[in-house]
Amino acid sequence: MSSMTSVASATSLLLVTALMAALSPVVEASIVRIVIDTVESPTDDPQVYGDVGAYERLVGRAFGELDPADPRNALIQDLDLAPRNERGRVEYIVDFVLRKPVDLAHSSGVLRYDAPNRGNARGVDPYFQHRGHILLAAGWQGDVPGGTRRLRVEVPVARQPDGSAVTGIVRAELITRRPTDTLPLSGGAFSNAHTPYAAASLDQPTATLTERRRAGDPAELVPRARWRFADCGDVSFPGRPRPTHVCLEGGFDPALIYELTYTATDPLVLGIGFAATRDLVSFFHHAEADLTGTENPIAGVVRHTVGAGTSQSGNFVKTFIHLGFNEDESGRPVFDGLVPLIAARHTALNVRFGQPGRGGGQREDHVYPGHSAPSTWAPSYDEVADRTGGILVRCRASGTCPKVVQPLSTAEYWHLQASPTHTDAPGRADIVLPPEVRVYLFASTQHGPRGGTGGCVYPLNPNPYADTLRALTVALEAWVVDGVEPPASRVPRVDDGTLVASGHLAWPPIPGVTYTGLVNTMPLLDFGPGYRPDDESGIVREPPVRPGRDYGILVPQVDQDGNDLAGIRSTTIQAPVGTYTGWNYLDSGDACILSGAFFPFATTRAEREEAGDPRSSLEERYGDQAGYVAAVRAASAGLVAERVLLPEDAERLVAEAETTPLFP
């Protein structure tokens, strides 16, 4: 923290202190200073966005500080162990990128915040710049590697009251895509997403390294003599001592899952990421200037705020709401609306030695924290864990709940345990969604649509959902700005048979396809007395204990083609050219992480019959290209009427159908 303190001190601590005393009634005191490092203006042709005109891009940093005595910060794990400045505050620095109209008179007054995924800001959809929105991306993950182009928040290391190091047991799951002698202790499915916690010492006789081939196989101990805390990149085993890496004699096998359990040191106070997001968004919304007099570049313009996150960062914004950070230091809502996209879990950010870059898949990172907090939005009783909770409990108490639109892909049900977000814990009954929330399934989609195989057994699912997402985001904005309610939730349900156990899936016998019914199960996990599962916070005991009770994990039922019955069925599913799934496999039989599959229809009836395919051919479905175009046109019109597709996107989809030949 010393480097951060010196940076802040360089702004003249005496001046800042005086300004805080004089201006605290009219500014957001938690953001002390903002620095705009670069301005790109304009970023494009002034005519690109019509009447809105040109945009400009501001890249900068915000220097903030937290009062550990403020009740709104009390939940942050180890904040009491963070170094404090001369004012008794804990400091942090946030990277941000702000895109705004050059002429703010043309702004819509909507500030849209997108939480980066593992430090990577999501690409900007030009549609929202056409609408005049102000777009903000800012760091929240404190263990994102430095020296990269990622957006991060710089947070302090926790220290004992006497100044000595904080240590604890950390479990590092290690997976590699190619043979190597050395892996960082952060190694895994997302190994470049976070910096590792260093080993407290190089000589740890109680540290263990295990290996197994499949997720459910028993772990086998790797002899201690075969590995070291070291780097063997340019020196053969035992390598060069290095407390953030592990070297294995003979090398790591890409087919295996390794787990290293060791004593680590210097945990980051990662929960500050929640408060930093709260304070930065509130600053841009309400403040006129920082405490040094630097003007807020969008002061007085913002009338509404919408937050969004995708996958891991979608889990972050859900947990942000759950832990009460949607109430700023003045008691106002931070976000008026929220879009946690393809985010079925929570983010275990507010834990000592947290690893929020971990995934929680069927094969990868299966038993890391991330799903022990309440899954449902409204309060409900969890009979598996024997506790009651809900994501909206705190914001309802403070009157700061946002309106929520939560879109899910089919892959979330297979890979990321989505069904408990809208069923009871055993999976026997549907849960009533609260009035502030809409949940939608993008029928027959994978986590991130794309082609190829990605290392999976079957071709990946390319079914896009960007058009549906755009329409739902517009509907959320109308809800926030004008009070126009969005379309009703559309999810698979237990009571109508569209949400079932994977063993009851009506899967068609497609030639060459083996369906196993493998899903990512959700066991109840006990992380010890220092961990607060209701809040996904605290001190994690490794390894966790399994009490032997599991949640009911259900998946969307399918039609005769193998496509989802429920949810928003896009033109791709209403006028399909194949079967699109939320599941796929590896050669080992484990799930291929976050992936679905695509199985095309035969072109003609003769081809179908020769292959023994029970699904109708393209010829039988549409007759010819004109029949296919007519089916897409009819589906598009229905979706526009339901407000889950924008008219301009419907026109484009019909045009694409006309120019994409299905028949030779």
C-alpha cells in the first residue's frame, strides 16, 4: 500500500484535507481525486451517431478512500486489517474508461456501467451510442495482473495489527492446455485472469499436490520430492525458487487436473472492489468535482444509471446488490437498473485469499466458493442449507433495489447451476419471481455463441442472442426511465414440464451423437466457521467439507428436434437449420466448459432417411429458400410484437435469410 499512499500524497495531502473539510457537504468524499490520463476526441466521424454527434473517450483513474467505521463498509472482509492514511482511511485506485457525446446536450441522460470480465471491458455496442448514452467501464477485481491493458482496482494487502503478514491455506487448481514444466499458482481454466498468492515459504512439508484425470476421480498424491515452489522455464528441475509458481518433475499433463494446497501470504482486501464501484458510479452521477477541484466530466447530465456485467462480471453485479452496495454513502441508489448477463452464480470476492477469477464448472474449479449465497432474488427458504435468504433483502431494507433483467443461456443450466435461481432448493417447485425482476432464457444457446469445436467433441453452438439482449436492454431502460414494464419473465418451469432432470430429457436419437445427461451438480459445501455462506464472505477453510446434501439441478426440456421448448425462441430456433444445445463434452467424458453443440439437419428427406435421422430435413420443413425466408419473417414479426426483438434487427434477420442459401 505504500506506493498507493505516496501517489495520493503527491497531490498534496494538506490541500486535500482542507478541501474535504470545506466541500464534504456537496461532493462525494469517498472519491478524493480523478485523473484523466488520455482523451480521444472525437473517436469517430461526427455523423456516425446521427443527431447525437461524435463521441469522445476518456481514460483515467479515480483515487478513493473508505472509512472503516462507516456501517456501509463494515461488511468488507479484512478492511480493518488494511493500512490507513493520515485521515484513518483505506485507499484504493480505480482504472476507468468513459465514453460520452462530445456535446453533452445530446446525451440521453443514461449512464451505462459495464463491469469488466476479468479486467477485460466488453465491446461497445454502437446502438447505445446512437441513443446518446454515456458508457462507463471501470475496474473492480483487485487481483487482475498489473501491466496489462485490463481495467483493475488497486487495493491494499491485509496485515496483522502488529504489522506482520497474514497467512492462510489456499487451494490452487492447476490446468494446462499444453505440456509444461511450470505453472503459476493461479493456473487453471482462467489462469491469466488473476495474480497468484505467494507461498509463505518455499519449504512447506505439509503442502500437497494431487492429480486426477476426471473431475469425479479420486485424487492421487504427487510425491513431494517431484515438485517445488519454483520456475523451471530455463533451468531443469528443481528449477529457480519462486514462491508464485510450481515446477513438476516430468511436467504437467494437459489431460489431468492438479490441485495444490499450500500456506499463502498477503491476502488482498478484494471486497473493496464493491465499494469502489459504488463510489465511482455515484461520483459520476452526482458530484460536480473531486476534492482537488477537478470537474466531473459529466456533471449534472446523468439522470438514470444502468449497470451490466457478463458471466463472471455479471456474477459480480449480482453480488454487489446482494451485499448492499447499491446504497451509496448518502443513502441513494447506485444503479436504477441492472443486467447480469449469463450470470447464474455469485462472485466470491469478499473473502480472505479470494480467487474471483475461478470458474465453478463441472470439471474446472468445481468446489470453489461462488454458489453458497442465496440463489433466488426474493427471500426464500433453502431446505438444503436450512437457511432463508435472497439477493434483494438488503436493498429492499434500504429502499435501493434496482429493476433487474437477467438473461440466461441454456449453458447456464447445464454448466453453472442456473435452475436454483428460480426453483426451490431441491428442484421440486418453481419460485415466484419478485416484481423488480425479470428472468429470460435465450432458448438453445451456449454461454458465448461461436463456431468451431473449441476442443470439444462436437461442433460448438453458434446460435446468437445479441439481438434479443439488445431488445431486453431497451425494455429495461424503458422500465427505468418511463416506468414501462418489460415483457414477462420467460424461463423453463417445473409445473409445466419444461424444466426437468437431465435424465428425463426427451433427447432425439441423432445419428453419431451420444447424450450422457452430464450436468454440473451443486453439492452443499461447508467452508468452515470463518465463512459466512449467507453473504459469500469471510475466511474460507480449504478443503471444504461436503455434508452430503445436493441441490436439485434441472435443465430445459426440448422439442422433437432437441431444441429448448421454453424461453425466448429466436428466429434461429423458430426457423431452425439444426439442433442447438447447452451441453458438449470433452474426450474424457467431462463437460466441455460453458459450451453447447450444433447438429445440422439433413438437406433432403432422402439424406435424412439414409442417415436414420429422426429430425425433419430442410426440404421437408421449408420446401425451398422462399419457404425458409417466410418462416424467418413470421418468427421475426412475432418477436417484435412481443418486444423481444427490435424492428431494425428483424429487418436485418429477414435480409440475411434471403441471402443465406440453404439449398444447393
